[in-house]
Amino acid sequence: MHILLTNDDGIEAPGLLALAQALKPVGKLTVLAPDHNWSASGHVKTLHRPLRVWHRRLADGTPALTTDGAPSDCVALAVLGLVEETIDVVVSGINPYANLGHDVTYSGTVTAAMEAAISGIPGLAFSLDGAENHGAELEYEAAAELAAGLVRQVMAQDPPRGLVLNVNIPCRPRQELRGVAITRQGLRVYRDALVHREDPRGRPYYWIGGEAPTGVPDPGTDFWALAEGYVSVTPLQLDLTAHEQVATLQGWGLEL
Amino acid sequence: MHILLTNDDGIEAPGLLALAQALKPVGKLTVLAPDHNWSASGHVKTLHRPLRVWHRRLADGTPALTTDGAPSDCVALAVLGLVEETIDVVVSGINPYANLGHDVTYSGTVTAAMEAAISGIPGLAFSLDGAENHGAELEYEAAAELAAGLVRQVMAQDPPRGLVLNVNIPCRPRQELRGVAITRQGLRVYRDALVHREDPRGRPYYWIGGEAPTGVPDPGTDFWALAEGYVSVTPLQLDLTAHEQVATLQGWGLEL
């Protein structure tokens, strides 16, 4: 099995290093990650400028490639032939905070997995909930071991070509984890607020600030799983059609 | 009715101007658009840097606001209070090429409409198929008239708060259009190829190139509607869960 590993936090991120180490026993590993942090970059494919690629090593000496492109570009570059050997699965992460609810449409970590699916390769995105409040590398290592185990189990199932899994791991000791829950995307509640300031020359500027978003922990959702101590695995699709609205809209009789 | 108009091609784009002119008779209009082109920027919310906002005028003198933020930021800024009056609907476009199939996950035009839905405001994204091959402003004007008519009809239905409509308009004379089709997202076929070049100093760089992507025109899809001469209206949702895969995954018995 040939694994492509990428992320959106960049080649220096501790979550990438931990995942690289944990995935080595699972299969042949190619690391291709952005040269800087692309958090909240969304699904970007760089068509308007050329991309550079450099050889680098991770902190433990693992050979790696890095590019000035986005997470999705890493996948596109590899799939389109920069990496010669066929890629069997794309693994993205570990993101240092959870990707839940509507977050997935903003998340570079998740969209790297989606880019894989567009190319017919299973994509698994891993995020660590609450890591921003802990930050110890040991916690990435434990989460990475768990992630590697999930990659192995999923690939043993001969998964469908378009499989995208959004995996969120609670930042808790292993013995406190209750298992794996297959979940659906929950509802985010954003509490953004506009912060108005003035620069030293008296001109206004704005921050999108406010409190951190929360989630509605309805049973069966990703928010619920994390709150209950489960590893949350949400299967995602690239079809964004609101199928149940089609009949309603047809009833509106829209005209030219 | 108070309409917020934005786009991802920037404040100078002819598609924005045409839509501004066509929407004026429909309601009170606020224009807030990026100061440069964000095509293929995906769903971005700028949290890591402050945003600037400037007063500008469109080419016809229409007052407008512009920001160094992304299309989604335009919506967030307006909704969070930069624009005082409550916004009833967000209109995005007109994009100078179609947003079909998987394109929607890359499209700034569409994600502006999604950002509206996250805030509980209906969002309508408009794109003109084939405008890149024609380019006449007159064609934007005809499409904008049509778009304004759809905004009026949709808002008359008291649409659900989370409504997101991805509207694609064929670049054809009005008399050749066959009507409005409510569609589902079709399947894109990408034909990307990696183009390998060397700079004047002999160092490699890469373009994501290849032929333009095509679509599978299955009946009922957005690709089909445009091919048949219909205006395609696809309702989108923010829930990306692949619900029909949940049972399959539960059957895999994934473990820690």
C-alpha cells in the first residue's frame, strides 16, 4: 500500500511528523506537504501560477517533499505524476483542532481528502480535538497511532473509490476513549463578531472576531461523538445537492 | 427587500456591474465585493489578519464597498454589522464561467452564497456558462436581467433560511433559452495534467494544466440543463455527510 501524507498546517507541523512516524509500518509513505500554513484556506486548486517543489526532511529525518501550493495542490501534484508510484490512499493531518459541522467547507485538511476522492482515491482527514489547549507532542503521537490503525482497517475493507472520511479524535488518554462512532455532520453555531479598530493613522480596519463557535451535540453527530469520548468518523460526499429541496423548488414554477 | 451583492472576480468585474444595474429595481442594494480576483479561492474566512474596507463606485456611479478580504469575508463583514440594515438575501456573481459539478467546492461565487446560508440568509450564486468564449457586456446584461427575475421570484416564495441556489445561465440569446430546470450536481471529469518546465536557472517548476474539464450530462444534472438550453438552478446544502455510507461504515466494525 502506497500512502500519500499531506496536511494544511505545513511541513513543520508536529501533527504531520507524528502521522508520518505512525504510518511507516502501514505501507510505503510519500510525504508532500505545503511549505507554510494554509489553515482556513478552503478548497483551492492553483491554476494561475506555477508551483515549486523542494526536497526536505522531517525533524526525524524522514524524506519529504514540500511545495508553495495548497493542500489540494499537494494531492493534485502527486496524483498527476510528480510521484511516480500509484497512490492507494491519501492521509491528511493531524490538524491541531477539530473539523466539525460546517468547518469542513473551510478546512484545508478535509479538502485534501476531497481532492483525493475526485481522483478516485480514498482520502482520510484526521484532526485532534482540543490539541490547541494541550499541545504536547505525546498527544499527537497517541492520536497518530490511532489514525494509523484506522487507515489499516479502512484499507482492509477495499473501500469505494470516492470515500472521504473526516476523522476527529478527542484529546484524551487512550483508556478514556470509548470507541469509534460513525457520525453525521452536526450543526455549528458561530458566534463571530466584528471588531472595529483604528490604525495609528486613524483609518479603520476590521477583525472577524468573537467567541469560538460551538456545536449542537445531537446524538449521532460529530459534536456528540467527541463530547461522549468517541473517535468521530464522518463519511463525506462531493455531491452538495440539497436533494430534498428539489421537489419544493420545482413546485415554485420559476420562469425566465 | 435589502440585497447584498458580492462576487469573487472583484469589484471591477463586468458581471458585478450588470447584476448591480439589474437588481436596483428589485430592492435596496448594498454592493460589497473583493478588491481583487479570488477565483478558485474556495471557502475562506479570514481570521488571521484584519480586513480593510474602502468606499468605491462602480463604473456607472453606483456606490459600493470593497475589501481586501475574500467573497465569504464580504458576506461575514456585512452580516456582522459593517452594513447596518438587515440583509434579506445575498446575491453573488455573475461569474464569467459556469460552476458545475465538483466546481462548487472550489468556487468563491458559490461559497459566498453558502456563507449567507450559515448566517440564516438565502444565498443565490449566478454564473454565465461560456461567457469566457463570448465576453460581450451585453450578454452579462441579459443574464443579469434573468438573474434579477429569479431573485424576485425566489424571495416571493419566503424561502427557507438556509437556501443556497447555484444558478448557471447558458450564454445564449434569450429566445433560445427553454426555461428554468431544477437540477442536481452532476459529475465533473477532470483532465488535468502536470506540465513540467524549467526556469532560466534550470530549476524545475510545475503547472497544473491539461484540457478543460468536462461533465457527464446525465438527465436532471446541471451539465444536462446547460447542454439542453435551460437555466440550471441547483439547491445546495451545507451538510456534506454521505448519509448512505453510514450503515456500510458501521458494518466495518472500526476499532481503536
